[in-house]
Amino acid sequence: MVAKIKILVAAHKQACVPSNKKIYIPIQVGAAIASEKLAGYVPDDTGTNISNKNPYFNELTALYWARHNLDADFIGLVHYRRFFSFSKKKDLNSILSETDIQNLLKKTPVLVPKKRRYWIESSQSHYRHAHHGIALDVLREVIADEQPSYLAVYDRNMARTWAHMFNMFIMRRAEYDAYIDWLFEILFAVEKKIQPDVVNWDTYEKRVYGFLSERLLDVWLEKNHVNYTEVPVTFMEKQNWLRKGGRFLARKIGFGRV
């Protein structure tokens, strides 16, 4: 029996999406608070959902929706502008096909993006230079109090100079359910502690729970000894490396978040 694979393509606006709707499902994140529903997209506000939390949880509202509403043997998430692909072409025809995915998942139950390397700073320092550090402080407190068996692995990952980012992955259903349940138990606990502050942050920083979750995937994989395969990610939009470099230098010389 061929496994049923469903990969959510998260978007908040109309965008070019893969033509293979058998496995790639365009999903409108934050549909509950959007001014209009996107044609051809599955809204994330049906069934059990947290769609109205999208300004704070970003693409995680799609992951939560899939955990409770999607029937599939493997579930994944990509973005309308980021896809798994072995090609560097900015072309939807070059992204992973169903056959590609099936062959990869025969090796390991999880596919993740290739590591993002920081080279001269740790995952923790990178976060603190880019975002409000209080969220990271509370995250560690929550893990120490509610998931203490993960604390050493968390600290080890935060000290590393690499991470699997973007909240992108494809997982076997058993691993997916276990990871998502664990992830949201932690994030909801963090939310209870910092949300009164978060509502006053700027639009970008309000996406805090999406930023925090990027630091948690590797923690869960390592602690639970889950094997994975790394796959390159292709950005469909042009990257402004000059602006990115400028932001990096600004953070390093002390103009980042506190």
C-alpha cells in the first residue's frame, strides 16, 4: 500500500503553488482573521484550530491544524517561497516530487532542511541578537520545569552553531503527532507567561512562538533518537543578501534586540 503523503504549503497571500495537489496542499494561515479567504487554499480555521493566533505563531497554525484535522501517513510543511529541492532553480517544477519523497522516506522517517550554520555565533547568541531574549529565558524555564528530561539536550543545541530552521520538515505520522503535541505543550506554557509583553512588540517580533519553535525541532529529534535525512531548500524569491548582511552587522555591534 502506497503511503499517503500530504505537504502543507503555508501562505498568507495568493501565490504560485505546486500543481501536484495530490501531495502539496496550499493552506491559508491565519484564515480566521484574514479579510478574505484565498481561492484554492485550505483555510486553517476549520475543525480544531488556533488560526486566530497566527500573528504570534506564524506557520505553526498550519501544523496545529494538520495535527487535528488532516488524514495522512506522512505530513510536512513548506512555505510558498521555500521548498525542498535538489535543484537551485527557482522553479516549482524542480521541487521534490512524490516519488522523490517516497524514496527519501524509505531511508528515514523524517526529512529536514540542510543545516543553517552561523559559524561565528551559537544558536542562542544568534537568537538574542535578532529577537527579544526574554522569550528564550522563559522557554528554558518552561523546559526545566515541565520537560526536565529535555533540558540538557536543549542547552547542548543552543550552544551549537547550526540548526535545522524554517519549521520545515516531512514526518511519519507517529513522529509528527508526538512532536507537535510536545511542541505546543511547551509553546502554550511560554505563551501564558509572556503574552502580556508580546502584544506590545512590533509585528515581526510578535511572531515569537514561530521563532522559538525553530530552536526546538532539533531538541526533540535528538532526545528521541529520531533519524532524519537533510534535503536542500530552494528559495523561490530573490534573497537580499546586502540587507541581510547589514542586519547581521548591526546585531553584532550591539543594535539588535534585548
